[in-house]
Amino acid sequence: MIETIEYVLGAISNTASYLRLWALSLAHGQLSKVFFEKCIVGTVESGNPALIFVGFFIFANITFSVLMSMDALECFLHALRLHWVEFQNKFYKGDGIKFQPFSFTQQPI
């Protein structure tokens, strides 16, 4: 009975974790759309070539820095999730022997 409850809770937890990653992906797409509309569309409508160049420079730098930071965060969160959620659910059991760290001062019996 306990294993069934743990399995269901684990499935819900894994689904919620992947939904978090999906939400970051959606935010990534929407931010790039907003940056494009605010930096490029307004300058192209003005028709000034110097303003278009400056708008593109601002767009490229902001988009690269913000979206690359989000990508790095997304990769970090996914790796952390895989290590702690997936690995611990599959292999860790809390019913082993007590841990005794290695020491040179201990003498074997």
C-alpha cells in the first residue's frame, strides 16, 4: 500500500517538475517575441537606418544575455532534477547499514 502511494506521488511530482521546464520554455519564446517587437518592429517602422542598426544591436545583446541565462538555468534545473528526483527514486533505499566514514586511525578488528 505504501509503495503504491509513493509511486503515485512520485508520478505527480515528476509531471510537475517537467511542467516547470515546459513553463520555462514557453517564457523563453514569449520573451524573445517581446524583445523583437519592442526593439526591431518600432525601429523598422520609423524608417531611420541608424535607429534600425541601434535597435538591432540592443535586440541582439538583450536577447542573447537574457535568453542564454534562462537556458543555463533550465539546463541546471533539469540536471538537478535528474540527479535528485530520478536517481534517488530508482536506487536509494533508506534501509541500509549505518555509514562509517573511512579513517586511517581506525584499526581493523
